[in-house]
Amino acid sequence: MASIHIFRHGETIWNTEHRAQGSKDSPLTDNGKAQAIHARFHIAQIPFDAAYSSNSGRAMDTLDILLNGMPAQKFTLSELGEMDMGCWEGMTFDEIACQYGEQYKQFRLNPEDYKSVGGESFEDLKLRVNRVIRHLLDKHSGQQVLVVTHGMFLRTLQVIAKKAEISELWNLSPINNLSYFVLSEHNGSFQLEKR
């Protein structure tokens, strides 16, 4: 059985500006780099067989800091990327609320009904998350794997693991920068433990 150690990336400039990042990128802040340095002490003794990140700079940079020279083979997978937020990307959440009020209300209050302008719905994201996690579990059976991904990806993974509805997405454990989870599979179901 594979154990997948999953982190959210470190704090970015756009995180501090309360901007929607999605598939766009923003560099790690000094604090974000320090968060990753601190987090690597939790995994320093784990002999990882492979390490993955999304193809965004913030995730790749976080992965490099976490690995700190560990010999694990590194890969990037676009499927580990953040939810594509379409035309919202780069906007502050205040700007989004002003310009896309009804959509933003759905995003926050009724995520199961949210329809993105040019991006992904939560249902789209749920299918992608399920597909890539199943791929990693199958590919790395019996191995230890490190993954760096994104906040909405991890929220959606919680929905899948808890067999919850998308409507419950915002009621699950908060996802902060460098939030850390361990995922495994038991009897065909994902088991997700927050560390």
C-alpha cells in the first residue's frame, strides 16, 4: 500500500494580496520559504521513493525546499495543479465579489452550483483529483511518495476521502500554506489523515 505525503505550497505574494491564483503563478514569499523549511522536519526521516508537484513555480519551489537534497526522483504533473479559476485569476477576492457577485456567492455558499467563466467547476476538479490520486496510488504501490499541490485540490481531496458532498467543501478542515496530509487506500477507499 502506498503512503502519499501531501503538502500545500508555501505562502505566495498573491496569497498575501488575497488574489485568486488558480493556474497562474506567484512566487513564494520569504515567509513561504520559511514555512517549507520548517515543514521538512516532519518528513526528514522518510525515505521517499518519488516526489511530485504540480507544474506551477510555487509548488515546484516548495518541493525543492522540502526535499532539501533527498535522493527521491522528482516529477511534475499538471493534474496536481490548482483549480482553474478562469477569468478570476489574478483578481483580488474583493474585486471578484464586486464584478462577479452572483457567481462568487455560489463559489462560497453553494459550491455544487458554481460555474466558472473559462475555468473548472468543483465537479470537474473532483474528477481530476480522483483520477490523479488513483494514478499515484496504483503507480507507487508499497512506496512512500511526497506531493506538493494546492489549496482547492486538497479541499476537494477531503471531500472525496470523507465521501462528502461538494456542498460540504467549505465545512471541512481548513487548508493553510504547508498543510500536511497523509493519504493511503484501504478496501478501495481513500484514507486521509491531517498531520
